[in-house]
Amino acid sequence: MKPFAPLSYYWPSYYMPHPYTYRVPSLPEADIATFQQSLKVIPSTMQSATIFIQRANASPALIKKIKAAAQESKMSEVKRLILSTGVKAKIDVFYTPDYIKITFIHPDNQFDCCHVSLNIKW
């Protein structure tokens, strides 16, 4: 009977490197100018969203009018009611029977940098 070699005696497999080396291309330095400009604009846009939330919480009649106008598909009336809360930002409104999405856009936004969106279930 022949003796067998335990597993530790088997020859290990060797990795043969590829003859051509592959280098990962270097990335350009990160440009943060646009990011910084967007961060400067965001607080005033968020303030408009906060104003709307506070005024809507304080006035159940306003909420009822907004929902009634939305149920009647009166988009311009919904926008007018939202803007009547004192919001200074431009707004975009989308609604379904389940929720309303209000997007606040900074009024002096020369480039399309940032929006604040509220998705509110109703």
C-alpha cells in the first residue's frame, strides 16, 4: 500500500501575472464650486418650505381649500393657495389622490442647482 500525502503537502497553485500591467487612471481634482454655490442657496429655499408648513399647520381651513382645489383638478388654485402662505420661492406642484408633492425652487436660481421637495400624504 502506498502512503498518501496529507493535504498540507500538495503543491500550491501559482498565480501567473498578466504580462501587461493595468493602471487605474487618475481622477481629476474634485471641483466644489457648484456644490458650494448650491449650499448657499438652499437655506432660503428651505425657509420657504418651513413657512408653508407652519402656516398650513396653523390654518386647517387652508389645508381644506388646498385639498378641495386639488380634488377638482384646479392646479392654478392650488398654487395660488400655497403661495398665499408667504412663500417667496417658485413652486411646482404635483398631486395624486394619495399625496401632494410641492417643490420649492429658489427665485434667483440662475442655474438649476437645487430644489426642496415636500411629499405630503393626505
